[in-house]
Amino acid sequence: MDNKKFVAADLISVVKACAHSRCAGSLLSTSKAIEELRIISGDFITPDEEMAEAISEAAIALGCTVVFDERAGADTLNMAPRHIDNR
């Protein structure tokens, strides 16, 4: 795979736009990031797996945890904090 086909600034922009800050760091969903990269780059041909790999390399370099969820409907990942009752 050749990550050089994507502009580094585009990858960094996508990671910063799509990463969710959490108390333990940042979490990046690849499904949302792939959609953003397709829009920014205009690349609607490259397979999701190749885009996810390029995005994940940039995300990891920026200190993000990456969730590989590039399947249909995966962009509905609920990252809202949940309250757990102590019973």
C-alpha cells in the first residue's frame, strides 16, 4: 500500500476533525474519518481498507487510539459517556 497518494495535511486534518477527546486520550473511528478523507481528497475509488491504513498511521502518530469500524452502519458508534449505577 502506498500512503503517499494522500496528502499528509489532509490526513492530519481528518484525524483532528474526527477524533473524539476522552479522559484517557483521543479516539478515532475510521468509518467517519474515511468519509471525511473522501470528501477532502475527492478520492472515491481507493478501497476503504487502504484509506483506513493511511488514516490510522497519521492518527497513531498524533497519539490517537484507532477503532477500525469501516463497515456499513459503523459510523453510529456511540461515544457518549454512560452512567453506571452502583447496586
